Amino acid sequence: MYKLGLGALLLCLTLMVQAQSVVDTHMLNGDCETCHENGEPSINNEVENRACIECHGSVDTLDGPYHQSHSYLMMCSDCHKVHASTPVTDSCMRCHH
């Protein structure tokens, strides 16, 4: 019982951290041009996804089971809504309901 409670607490804390806007942490290391061409968002997120890979590596090399299992299906922006404060898990519901 205690282990379940601790696990649930850790999961909640993890989701709270993930719920912070990705842009907040990325602005500590650069500016809009770090991810956007000329500081403007692209229509299809192609520029932004390429910027993710340049800094973080390709999806299939990242840690975690979600990156590995979705590397051939999805792009970074499919799950990581950079300017939104929604947890990554909200994106899962588009396919897994």
C-alpha cells in the first residue's frame, strides 16, 4: 500500500514538471531563433522538429519507452507542445483512447 502511494506521488510530481511549458526551459539556453527560423514558427513544425533533433538527438536514441516505441511514427511536436502547459500524456489520447 505504501509503495503504491509513493509511486502515485512520484507520477504526479513528474507530470507537474512536464506540464511546464517547454519554451520556458529552452529560453534559458537561447532565444526564439534557437528553435524557429527567423524567430517565426513554421507551418508544419518541420524547422522546429529538426531543431529538436539537432540539440537532443534523434527520437530513437532518446531514453524512455515512449521515445523508442514511437520513433518511426511521430515527430517531437506530436507529443511535446512547446508553447502549451499541457502534460505530454494529453497527446497520447489522440491515438490511445
